[in-house]
Amino acid sequence: MITASDLDRTLMYSNRALEEFGIPENIKLKPVEFHKGTWIGYMTEAAFSMLKVVSSHSLFIPVTTRTTEQFNRFVIFEKEIPLTYAITANGAHILYKGEHLEDWSEHLIFQLKNGCAPEEELLSALKRSGITLDGDRKQAENLFFYYILNCLPTPSELREIRELTAQYGWKMSLQGRKLYFIPTAISKGKALEFICNREGMKAMAGAGDSVLDWDFLKNCTYRIVPSHGELLKVMGPADITLTNQLGVTAGEEILEHFLNALSLKANFS
């Protein structure tokens, strides 16, 4: 069976996230993300041990909005926890044994050509509408873009932006100070569904903290959300299981739920 999880602020935590949520006493951290000669991401040692068990008893699939290059900073997936699949760039890429899965890439290219307007057309429409976004625009592999905002739009402005982007076959999501614009064809849920069909397996358990994660969580039998997650703001408690813990220890709790779903917790030590 399949287990799937977002990484950032779900299982893995940056230095900034650790500072924001704090680190409980007696918690030992395992460095998991390495970039430019420095460790910049962590999970608890207990969570790492549980993830190894989950990965050995299920088809574990990381699901992330990160580009493939950014995802590869998680060095634990090189040797310690080898992966068969990973979903990157919000579903734009499926990695199979570390390489882009061409079947999915070809399918997605067709969907992008026929299901959404070009990025330049959307940007022109936003400009014509008089909407001003105060921030730096970043590109993600020429697939979608996002703004790192200095000033957040008002709720009414966000509704206007969301309605406008939908007219052009795109979707919008505000995650903290990052405002994402993503073609509707690029979908974590569709990518996970593709893998499920390819392998003839069901998605048993999933976890994620952001609104973008609901796209794949709705395909999972068990859906676990860290209690600090932005997804809590838009989903009712009947649809998800919330952790009791915040921050990095929420990652431990999520993996305990995964072990329960796989009926392995009693055997874990």
C-alpha cells in the first residue's frame, strides 16, 4: 500500500520553522537537508527511525511543492531511505528511481497545452485588472510562479485574484507570505493518482500542512494534518486528523499515525 507525505513543516523543519515552533527538551534532531555546505533541515531522530520503518513496509512517496533540485537537498533519500517514487514541483514531476517519469511528463505537457492559458497571458490579465502584488516574483522550473510578498493582499483582493486566475485555467494559493500561481493541470493529487493506477495500489495514509496538500490528501484513506498547518483554516475537523503536537514533534506524531494505519506501531521500538 501507499503512504504519502508533504515534507516542509510536516515531516521536515527548517531552522526558521524550528525557531518559530521551538524544540521541546530532550528531543534529539536528525539533520536531513544539506545545502551549500550547511545543514538546513531537520526531523527528530525518533521520526527518522519511524520513517525508515514506514518506508520498508509501504511504498512511501514524498509529495512536495519544491523543485526537483530543491528536493534533492534531502540527502536522507540518497542511501538511508531509498525511494521508488517522489512527486516534486507540486505534481509537475514524478521521479521514478531518481529520474523523471516520461509517461507522466508527456501526459502533463498535453494537459498544459490544452487546459490553461500561457503564463504571460495571466500576468497581463492581472496587470489589466489593477491588482498590484508587493513582492518578488520567482519562477519554478518554468512551470509555475510565486511571489514572496512584502505586504499581504486583503481577503477581498485574494477572492478577486482567485476568480481571475480560474478564468485562465490557473489556481492560486497563499502559503504564509508566498502566493503561488499554478496551472490547474499541475496537481499533487493527479500525480499521486497516476502512481496509484500504475502500481495498482491504494493511498492508505497521507499528511500535509498546506492548502495545496489537500489536492492529494483527499485521495488518502487517512489524512493527518499538523495542528500548526494552514490547511486547518479551510478544512473541517471531520475531514482530517489533527496532531496534538506543534512543530517538529508533530512530524513524530504523523508517523505514529502512519504506523497505526499499517498496523506496525505495536512492533515499533
